[in-house]
Amino acid sequence: MSNINHKANKTISRRTILRSGSSLGLVAAIGAPIPFLSNLKPGLVPVALAQTTPFDEYGKSGLTVLNDRPLNMETPPHLLDDRITPRERFFVRNNGLPPTVDEAALENWTITIDGLVDKPLTFSIDDLKRQFDTVTLQLQMECGGNGRKFYEPGASGNQWTFGAIGCAEWTGVRLKDVLESVGVKPEAIYTAHYGADSHLSGDSSKQPLSRGMPISKALDEHNIIAWAMNGDSIPALNGAPLRLVVPGWPGSCSQKWLTRISLRDKVHDGAKMMGKAYRVPAFPVPSGTSVKDKNMKIIESMPVKSLITFPETGTKIKLGNAFEIRGHAWAGDLNVSTVDISLDFGATWKKATLEPPVNKYAWQHWSAMLTLPDNGYFEIWARATDSKGHMQPPVTPGWNPKGYLNNMQHRIAVFGI
């Protein structure tokens, strides 16, 4: 499946290809016959397309495809340099197959709030806009497995490096306002979230993802039921037309293609809530240890982290020229207090200028000026410290079976010439 003719597919919708597995569309996209096409599982994209197609019809470009069943893409660090992450550069994390959202589905989209509430209600998107205050906030969202690739021994799953993070400007209504409008019963302790995506197996009785959070977190005023991203519609792969945004916690809490939130009197037991999914050992364990499910705890607030977004790793810099280094830092439910940078493999550190967040849960921008002392190879390291004194480690932190919560320092290479 090489020798792709990209021009041959100008009139073929890649969205149709991905959703329906259209044989005509796939053959046209590849530019050659596909002898064993009948064996290709629904939802699976030929590797030639997965590696080379920019998914421009989804509004995504420049991202690295990690998996195509389900489709998952991360953003190279230098493409995250914007203060507000552009829609086309926001990472993609799917657990199942996205729904088809045509005009009819968009017009009839609803969200139901039920379970342990005084009056279960169903809202259209227009209902939400009419009945509740609209808010716009910059909110960071990160996959719990960001950095999984660097654990040793490795863990199964998407091998995220540093790019499963973004901070967009989200518009919607406060989840808190919607929950309070239906009356939260005293016995409700946890939410359960449901979306319209389908299970990879095609079994309609199975859900690809259904997670939740404690009521105390759900009532935080920064959680949004969002319908817009950066002043425009949410990209299809990021949950359009309606999704939850639960900043500071694993992105899996932020259900995409949202259709229902149910309140429960126990910790939710939906898909990817049990076993080792989005859980880490309740106590430190040696690398490679087999951990019993009863000794695992649910991930809540994400750890402190920073990212170097400029210059791009591998940049050549003239000796004696001062240059700017910059990036972002975030810390789950907390703020970042300092960011330090090193040019000598961590022997000495220099404080960067750190800006406060524009609102709680927005990432914080940092910058510094450096001058290379000599010709040759240098590494720039960045480390952030949160408001409770937790600092990024130079290497992977405590090992866990699923490779979650890696907040090791980010490093880039530069060359003095």
C-alpha cells in the first residue's frame, strides 16, 4: 500500500472513509487496488493512510498518529507554542468509534440528567443556551497516559510522548448550574457520563468509555458542558457537538459526544472505571510488579508538568546570540509556582519568567533568555514546581502497570554553531 496518489482523493470524504470503510473511498485514497480489502475490520484505516493522511477534513494537521483503531493522535511539542491551542492542533484521544453527526443529529441532540436527582430532565443544546449562563474559559486537558512511552518496563496502550495535552478556550454552561437545576439528592456521591460513540466490537450493548467523578469535583464551577472551542464548533474528533470539559483531571473524565449524566450513590462502574483503567497503585511498587486490582486507586488531579514549545528540538543556534526559550506549565487542581531551566544536564538551574494563569485551570506560560557558551550539542531541560512544592522529576516517576501520570522533565536538543 505505497505510492499513494493524494490528488486522486480530492472529491472523496476522508470522514466517510473513516466512518463507513467505503471500499470506493479507500481504493481512491490509496490510488491502487486493495486485494484483501474484504478482510479489513470496520473502523480500521489502512496503515498507508494512517501514516500519511493529515485528516484535514477533521480540521487536524501536523499531528502524529499513534493508533487508528480507535483513532488517536498527539501534537509535537513545537506545534503547541500558541498560548491557546488551535483546534487543528488539539490532540485526539478516542476509545471507540465516533458517531456520525449530520445536520439532523445536530438539531436533535440532547443531554439527559438523571439518577439521584429531584427532577430528571433532558435538554437540547438550545435549552442549555437559553436556561443557563454561558461561560468561556481557557482550560487545560491532558490524557492520563501522556508520557506512557518512557516507562520501563513498558505498558500497553497508546505510546504517548509529550503531546497529549492542550489548553483551548471552551464555551458552554457550568456543569454545576445544570446539576443544581435538577436538584442533587444528598445520597448522590458520584457522576456517570455517557457518550454517543460506539464500541470497537460493534456490539451496541457495550460502551467504549463511561467514566465519572465525585460530586465534589462535579460541582466545581470550572467544569463545562461545552459546545464551542476557540469560538467555533468543537472538531468532530474532539467531541462535537457537546462534550464535558473537566480540567485538571484525566481527559477521560471529559466525556465526548455527551448524551447523559447520571448521579449515583456509589463510585461509577462504567467502561474504563474498573480494574486498572485510569488507576495507579495506592502505594509505591517496584517496576514490573503485578498489582492486585484492590490495591489500585482512581486517578484524580494530574501532576505538575511543563513543556518546551520553542525552539523546536534540533535547532541550530549561532554562538553568542541570545535566544528565547518558552513553553507552558500546569499542575492539575493546583497552580505552578516556579519553572526552572538547565543548560548543563541539570547541574545548575535558572528561573524562568512565569505568568499567572488567565483563569484557574488554564496552563501558565513561561519564558527565559539563553546564550550557548560554546559550539556543540546542548540539552535544555525544564522543570516545574506546583503550589504545594511538588517538583517534576528528571526521569519517570513511580512505575505503574498502565503507564499513567508520567511527569518527567521535558528536554530538547540544540546545537551551537
